[in-house]
Amino acid sequence: MPRNLADFERITKAIYSSYELLREKEQPPQMALDSLREAEHSLNKAIDFLLSQDRSYGPS
């Protein structure tokens, strides 16, 4: 697995682990949920960018 994808996998696991921990709380802090959503959105954008670069430099 390319290093970038392995890094993205670790980040994804960290985000979802954080969601799970917050889910255990009766009322999770809205700021924490917002930060996780922002992190998830940024991760998805980074993955999309990486995949678009792979297509740009792929076989012609």
C-alpha cells in the first residue's frame, strides 16, 4: 500500500475512533463533533486530490 494511503487509513481510523468515544457520552460537545466532521471532510478532499493526481499521471 502506498504510504499516502496508509497514512489516510490511520487518519480515518483515528476519526472514527473519536466518533465512537463521543457516541458513548450522553451529550457529546458540539465543538468536538464539528471538528471531527471538518477533519472527515478535509480527509475526503485530500483522498480525492490524491486519486485525481494518480489519474492525471497514469498510463496514457
